[in-house]
Amino acid sequence: MRIVLDSNIVIAAFAARGLCNTIVETCIGNHEIILCEAILEEISEKLRNKIRLPGAMTKQVLTFLRAHTTSLVPDFVDPRVCRDKKDLMVLGTALAGKVNSIVTGDKDLLAIGVFHGIEIIDPRSFWNRMRENPA
């Protein structure tokens, strides 16, 4: 399965051991994670400035992500599709990557529900589905 993990999921995964960490580990081992450079930059910025992860550790996280994910240039998405224009990169990456799902905690993205056949799902629902149908 091809999946976009929104930056909030990846940030939570590296900030604490918990559901998001488990999702990232499972996806790395069993699925293809699709990101874009803008998502990686947002992860880097939030890890440094919000989580206060030291620069060297942030660099290690980004190196790890680049080695275990596919980075694509997002497709164009009509800005009227979503309330938060920063979410356009997530939707565009999902289109470019022909993904099955976007996993996010972002309420604006979750409100869309389905975008061009791509399911937008919260982490708990995604995890429950993965446990029920691991393939």
C-alpha cells in the first residue's frame, strides 16, 4: 500500500513512543511512504522549533526518512479544495504518488474525507484497520 503520512504523524512518531511511532514503524516495514520536500522541511522545522530536538538529531531523522520513503514533487491541487492552503502539498503529494491513504491528525484534511479516491484517515482508525487487515 502507498501512504502519505502527514507531518504531524511523523513529528509525533519521533517526539514520543506511541501510536504514531508504531504507525511509522509499521509503514516503513510493510508499505511505501510517499512524502515531498515541503513535508520533510515542515518535519525538520517542527522537530527543531516545537519539539526542540537538537539539530544533529533532526538531521539524523531527516536522513532516516529520506532513506526509507519516496519523495515526489506534488501535483497541482485547486486551492479551493481545502481550508488550509498548507494542506495543498499533502493532497498534491498524494495525487502524485497515487496513494491509497493519507494518515493525518489535521482536522481540515480529515474534513475532506476522500480526495480523488484517496482516503484521508486519522491515526487510530488507520491503525485499527491495519490490525484487522495487515496485508
